[in-house]
Amino acid sequence: MNLEARKISLVQEFLRIDNEKIITALENLLHKRKSELFEENLKPMSVKLFNEEIDLAIEDEKNNSLTSAQDLKNKVQKWQ
């Protein structure tokens, strides 16, 4: 059975569940596993790259190429 067929089968099985405790347990398991996979794939940044990122941020500040938190919040509110 390929991945797509397995996903469909899983969704169908999930839709047949009518026990809230089971749903909650599955949600918790899914969130926990996704978090674990994310953390497993994190790779440390080199000191050189870290310093380059800092230098870019300083240049952005000098060139006024930053967006304030309030401006960003105002833009996001307009999306709705």
C-alpha cells in the first residue's frame, strides 16, 4: 500500500472514532512526534554564518530596512 492509500485509510479510520479521549490522545501523539522530528532535523549554525547574519541585521538597521512590530501588526490586521 502506497503512502497516499495509507493516509486515506488512516483518515477513514479516524473519522469512525467517536471517543474524545482517543481523539485527544491521537492529537497529542501527532503534535509530540512532529515536534520531535522538527528538533531532529535542526542543524547548528556555524559561527561564521551567525556573524554574517548579525552583520546583515546591523546593515538593515543602518539603512532603515526594518519593519517595526506595530507596522507588521497593522499589516497583518489588514489581511483579514
